[in-house]
Amino acid sequence: MIVTINLGIDQVTALLGKAHDEGPISRKVFDIPKDINVENANDFTVCFNEWDIKEVKLNGASLKPAE
């Protein structure tokens, strides 16, 4: 699993795969709220089922999928 947080565009990308040399099985992008306080500790949780990313949570709240 790889999670990339890009505050420059207010998005987080989650990738889920099985092997190092293969492409991701599931890739989803979610919007990060613009008012996130980066000076505080934050908890990102990636939820998946059967190798499909279902949601990403920030501090327990579901993030909106990016358009």
C-alpha cells in the first residue's frame, strides 16, 4: 500500500497492490479539506475490501472522492 498526500492540490492518493513489480490493483484519489492543520498530528485510514479501496478517512471522517 502506498499513500501519497499532496497538499499542493489538496488530494490524497491511495494505491493498493500485491507485488513490487506489478501495477496497482486499486488506485483512488480523495480530496483533503482545505482547512487541515498540518502542524497537528493527523490520522489517515485506508479502507479496502477484496483488494479494492473503498474509502479514505482523515481523523475518522470519510474523505470525498476526487472528481
